[in-house]
Amino acid sequence: MTSFMPPAERIWWKVPVGREEIVWILIALTWCLIMFFMMPYWHIYGKQNLSNEAYQTTPAKYGAKVQEGIDQHKVGEEAGVPIVHPPAGSDVYMLGRLWQWWPILELEKDKTYRLHLSSMDWQHGFSVQPININMQVVPGYEMVLTVTPDQAGEYGVVCNEYCGIGHHTMVGKIYVKE
Amino acid sequence: MKETSDKPEKDQEEKIPAMQTLIDNPFLLLFIGVAMPTVFYLIWGIMEIVTIPVAP
Amino acid sequence: MAQFRTCPDTGLYFHKSAESLIKANAVAAAVALLVAGVLGLLVVLTRWQAVHLLPADQFYMALTAHGIDALIFWIIFFEMAVLYVASSVLLRSRLATPFWGWVQFVLMLVGAIMTNWAIFQGNSSVMMTSYAPMQAAPHFYLGLILFAVGALIGCFVFFGTLVVAKQEKTYDGSIPLVTFGAVTAAIIAVFTIASGAIILVPTFFWSIGYISHIDAEMYRIVWWGMGHSSQQINVAAHVAIWYLIAGLVFGARPMSEKVSRSAYLLYILFLQLACAHHILVDPGVSAEWKVFNTSYAMYLAVLASMIHGLTVPGSIEVAQRAKGFNNGLFEWLRKAPWDNPVFSSMFISLVTFGFLGGITGVVMGTEQINLIIHNTIYVPAHFHATVVTGTTMAFMGVTFFLIPVLFRRQMILPGLAKLQPYIFGGGMTILILFMLGAGTLGVSRRHWDMDFTGAALGFDYPGMAYTLMGIGAFGGVIGVVGGAAFLLITVGSLLFGKKLEPSAGLLQSFGVPLAASCYTDERPAILPRAAAAEGHHGSSFEAPGTFVLALVLLVTFVVYYFINWKYLASVWQLS
Ligand code: HEM
Ligand SMILES: [Cu+2]
Ligand SMILES: [Cu+2]
């Protein structure tokens, strides 16, 4: 009689299914397919997609690239952190380490950059606020995002992957200039 | 509750459909259930990671 | 000779060794829930920025222990009990190898204590994910490994019992649907534990210095093979419990064995692929891998959940209508036993799992949408809807049922018990809703200080974020009260409840058998097949009310899904 007894029919597979369930299954399946095809659709027509461009690297190697970027394009300093203003369209390097995002970036609105991210030590979370873009930053891997900031302003880069006792002090900055 | 097991059954002889045989076989299901994520999630995922090129 | 006891109230059969193991695992689960609940209170009071209770180091320690004790120890101990119920009790079979059952229990117990010990020593505040290269003390990993080995043994005792039951012909026909749900859970558990072994064993050797390097991305992929799959065990298990409670409380039968079992088959095939939910914003993984896996291969496991979401309440509706609650669309629901905590827990579990946990999970598991949600407090909000109001409440509901039946004690404080599901479910729902909101404002998870005290460069969250976190935390406190009420009622009943069987004492609660006279050597009668249903399946709907509820779910789902795409479209362009 119930769900915790063996089915009444020896061959339950052949018991006809009620109309209601069939209708619901068809509706649900349609919805599932829509959701599925939304993802490839967005890859083609959407403007927010992640590339899977990434490289294996080491902290030393990546740190050198970041330093090179700072040496070439440094325009100032804030609270001891260099501010870098890279040319539009160029490769931009930022690193996460206990407990800093390094350097501060100054970007131009509506210009496109190739933003590289990696970690020097543990995993970190690259969380741009208040726009709320979130990426996982993993040591040993250099991730490349092609990004076009389209709103000017001052953005915080909060670390949102737990990275030890100083996690809550790990805040960086990105300035987007008109 | 009614005991249905001892009542004469005409379907006793009828062959059980393949899908029911599958669903009634926990070990076959165990095999499929472990193979699917192992192949599609783990192995494919690890392949993706190990084929990432080294930074220039 | 296997000995059995018949429950005089329900007619369920308990094999003596299985009974003891079920009790022992359930009690261990409750202890883990107690610890987790206390820690949950400390955590939530710290995240409430106006209270900000703990200092940073203790907060991270408490959060690590909260996650592990709640998600791993409470849930998996209880699941071991569920597996033994679903195999031995429901099939009227002796348990295969009770000895290995006890090995399961002892290993899990030792493992749980060891990991807790490591955490509270203070050097293993690494969160339950323990992402390499952050390193915990070796016994943190070793405890988890022992626990997992124990759980694996439990799964094999379960499978062994299925074999025994089949060979000894303890039941007629196919296994019951609830047992089939447990089979699904156990299958997923095997993959879960295998992934856990692949990653935790090397990590353990790394922590004692035998291995020099653990690749961080490899760790993430394999760890989530365990971490996310273990949530899928919960889904399979608590859906089985929904069906069980529908059967127990209403005498409901599955609307269609074929449909419900096929839905479970979809779980077996596809549910575990969704481990990829956690890897959507990681470096270097292709879009093809992400799309295929995160969508459970075209959302076929979501389809399965939507099917269960219809058939569970649908089976209740059919049973209620057969009893004459036939007026309108919803009389069957209005006249449901809302003051029976077994039912109300189950129903809240069903609704919150679908509306809150399910919808948010699918939305944030969408490949591109994940980037506006990853690692925000939205994520814990989502999984408190799945694993707390979903799984935990289903388990609480069945516990209320088991106290008289299994422990042979009358439940104390019946008045409080009626309210408990509403207090717990209500409080947690507030926590969930407001933390979801705070997450969309970018508040980070696992974060001690929204004010970033001591940071060289600051950032200010909008005032609304503080308000949302405050209200959510207030809900969390209510939830803790509800959780405490649950433990008060259950533990209190085991200690002080009226004995329904004179030998049901304190030690019996921990697994010592009842008086010898309760058991007989006689084999239980063979478990018959359910009686055939009276003819139905006309062209009209059997459960129209449920169908309407399902459509409400669907509309909510569709609207919320596209709202999130819209929100995604408003952020910086990325490619
Ligand atoms: C009793 C009331 C509970 C309250 C008030 C509560 C509160 C919280 C809060 C506020 C967080 C997020 C903290 C953060 O990320 O900063 C959290 C994390 C978590 N909770 Fe709960 N919780 C409760 C019960 C539970 C239960 C019953 C479970 C599991 C069955 C659970 C599982 C988790 C897990 C897995 C985490 C994530 C830990 C991590 O990030 O590593 N919680 N809890
Ligand atoms: Cu960090
Ligand atoms: Cu951090």
C-alpha cells in the first residue's frame, strides 16, 4: 500500500503512468533544455563569459611579470601599494598574496584589457565590489580574463576565499577612469 | 494489507523488461553510478588541468 | 540465529544488531548536531556585525568545526542509521555482518573525535575544504580518512544486507521505493568516498612531509568530487525520507513506481557531475567541461528533482483525497496533520528544498551566472536551504517518528514538538533569505569582518548589506533555538520519556539491546508486495492541487532564473 513496501505489481515497469506526471515531465524537461541551451547561447550572444585561457606558472615567474608591469607603468602609490596605469588593450598583471592584492590598477572606461591573475601562496578570491565579479585565484595557475570595465568609479577587490587570519584585511583597489 | 505473493499470477512467467532488470540490480547501478562521474567529471577534469600550457 | 523484535505500534521488524547500530549512529549524529549548533550560534553572532562576538582566530576555528560537525558528522552518522533502516528494517532482513557495522561506527567515531580534536587545538582552522596549499595538522586529515573508511564500510554492510535479503527471500518482488532511494544514496556515497580517498590520502602524506607538493587546482577538482557528491547523498537520502514519511503518515503509495525509480536512476547517472558547480570560475577549465558537468548533462538530475517534487506531495494528495478530503484544490493540504512534527518537518523540508535550495542552486550553478555569486554569503545561504531546512529537517522529522518506535520511549514535551519544525524552519528561512540578499550585495562568505578593520586599503559595503546580515543573523538565532528544542525533545525523551518497554533505559539509547524477552528467534513473515491500487489513471488529474503547486514552483524558478541573467548582463564585459 505504501512507499516502503515492494511494488504491488511484479512488473511495475509496465504499469501505465498517469497523465499528470507525463505532462509535468514534459514541462520540466522543456525547462531543463532551455536552461541548458542558455549557456551556449550566452557564449555566443552574451557579453559576460570566461575564457579558459590559463597557464601553468610558479610564484617566482609570475611575481617577476607583475614587477615588470609595475616598473613600466607605475603612476603613483597609495598606502604603500603601487598604482599602475597600463595602456589600453595591454596585458595587465595582478597578484594575490597574504594579505594583499598587488598592485592597484588604474583602467580606462570602455577600454579592454587582458587581466592576468595568480597567487603567490595560498588560494585567494578575487571579488570586485560593488560590481560583484568573483574569480578563484589559485597558486601555480595564471588566469587571463579579457575585461572591459564599462562603469567609471572606485572598486574594492575583496578577498573572498578564506586565506588565514589576515583574510579580512586583504583588500585591493581598481580605479576606472572616464 | 493483502498478501499478493501467493495469489495465482498470470504475470509470473512474463519476462521482466530490461529497464526494470537494471533498476532492480544495485550492483549494476553501482557500477554505472561510479563510472559516470569518474569519467566525465574526474578524468575529463584532470585532463583539462594537466594540459594547461606552461606560461611563456 | 538472528533475533528480531516487532514494534507493537507499527509492526516494523527490528533485527537486534541492526537496531543497536541504528541507535548508536543516531545518537552520535545528535551529539554532532549539538556541537555544530553551538558553533553555528557563535558563527552567526560573529557575522552579525553589530555583535561581532568572536575574535578572528576563534571565528575561523568555530567555522571550520561548524562546517565539519554539521555537514559531515551529523549528516553522515544519521545517514548510516538511514541505510540500516532502509535495508534491514524495511526489508525485514537480518543485517549482513553486524561486526563490520560496528567497525563502521567505531571508525567514524574515532575519526570524528580526532578531527575535532585537531581543529580545537587551533592549528587546523582551514575550513572544511582545507584547500591546499593551506595546511592542517596531520590528524585533521587522518580523522577524516578514518571517518570516510567507516562510512564506506557502512555502505558495504548496506549492500551486503540487500544481498542477504534477496537470498533469504525476506521480501517479495522488487525492493521498496524508499530502499531504492537509499541504494541511490549509497551508490553516490561510494563515489564520494573514493574521491575523498584519492585526495585526502596524499594530502595527509603531504602534511607529514612524505609528499612535497599538492597541486592546488587538482586538489580543488578532486576534493569537490567528494565535497559536492556528499551533498547529493543527502538529496537522495532525504527524498527517500520524504517518501517514507508520506507512507508512514498518510499511507501514501508512489504515484508511479516507474516514474519515481526512473527519477532516482537519473540521480545515479547524472547528479554527481554537478561537482563542477564549484569549479566554474577556476583557471583553465574549458567551457565544454563546465557546461556539461554543471548542468548534470542537460539538467537531467534537476528534472529528477522536479519529478520528486511533484510525486511526493502528489502521493500525499492522492492518499488524502481517497480519505475524502476532496473539496477544491487544497483541502487535502489544509487538513494535513500540521501539528504532527513528523509531517510538518517533512513538508517544510520539501518546500524549502524546492523553492529556496533548489532554485538558488541551479541558478548559481549556471556557468556564467556563477561569477556574480561565487564565494559570496549567497553560497552558505543556498546550502543552508538544501542541507539544513532540506536534509536536516527531513532527518528531524523521521527522528520524531523513531523515538517511540526504535527507542521505545514516549516523546516528552509534545507541545514544544508541535512548534519545533516551525521555529527551526522559520528561523533558518529568515537566515537563508537575508543572507541570499547580502550575497547579491557582494558580502563575502567565510569572512570575519565586513569593516575590513586593519586593512591598508578599505572598502565600504552599502548600509543595506549590514542590515541584511543583521536580520539574517537574528533568524539564525531563532533557528538555533529551534535546533535546541529538537535536541531537548529528543535527548530528553531518551532520558525521561515514559518507557513504552520497561527495559528501554539509558544504555539502551546508546545501542544496548532491550530485554531478551523482547526478541524472538522466529523469522519475520515475508514482506509482501503492496496491495494493488484501485483502478485510476483516467484522463483527469489525480493530484490537481499538487500540479498547481508545481506550476508555482516552475514560475518562480523561471522568473528568478532570468532575473539573474539580467543581473549578470549588467556587470563588466568579460570574455
Ligand atoms: C542551527 C543553526 C545554524 C546557524 C545559525 C548556522 C549559521 C551559519 C553561518 C552564518 C554560516 C556562514 C558563515 C560564513 O561563511 O561566514 C554557516 C556556515 C556553514 N554551515 Fe551553518 N548554521 C546552522 C546550522 C547548520 C547545519 C545544521 C548545517 C549542516 C547540516 C550547517 C552547515 C554549514 C556549513 C557546511 C557551513 C560552511 C562552512 C564553511 O564555509 O566552511 N549549518 N552556518
Ligand atoms: Cu586572500
Ligand atoms: Cu582571503
